[in-house]
Amino acid sequence: MTKIVRVGVTFPPKLLKDLDETIEEMGYESRSKAIQDAVTSFVTEQRLLRKQNGKKAGVLVMVYDHDVKGLEDELIEAQHHHRNIINSVLHVHLSDKECLEAVAVKGEAEDIRKLAQELATRKGVKQVRSTIVSS
């Protein structure tokens, strides 16, 4: 039998509400199972991204809160730092607070991975999704 480890996680109230609604709609029996599935997807996506080698192309899709002080400047700085792999950026206003950016990339997989991690770990960035293909 696999040992289970209990951990505590904090959520913003709206995210927890959205999680609970999604769990109910999908028919999950517990939050724990839903969170385990979400973490499994995250770990799988990150492992796949880390295994990429050589020249690749793809899109990094990011959602962020533009009200977080200094975040937009940090994101622009990161994009300038990685301009050798960024081909284009599409900016979309989702709401009064949220923006989406689709960053088209082409270059070494390691450089794309570094950019994705740099963007994802910024305070105010809600999520980054990577779709990487061979170039």
C-alpha cells in the first residue's frame, strides 16, 4: 500500500471557489484527488519541457495580473533578455486586471525552458503553458 503524506496548501478564496465548482462539475469525490491530478499534470508538463533538446519552436501562453506593481516591467525585461528566441508577442486584455500573452519562440530548447521558468515564477503570473514542437 502506498503511503500518503498530508500537506497544507493555501489558496486565494476565488481560486478555491473555482476549484470546488470544477470538482463538483467533474464529479470528483474529493479535493485531494482533484489536486493530485492537477499536480500530476503540472509535473508531467514540466518533465516533458525539461526533456526537450535541440532547436525547437513553440508558444508560451501566460496569464498575469497587470495590477501587480512592477510585473509588466519585469516581463518586458525578461522578454528583452531572451529576444534571440522570441519571434513575436501577442497581448490580449482579458479583464480590467488580467492579461494574456502568447509568446512565439524559436531556438534552443534549454533557452525556451529558461524563459518559461523565468516567466512562470514571477509574482502576479497566474499560469504559463508551453506548447513546444520540433523546428
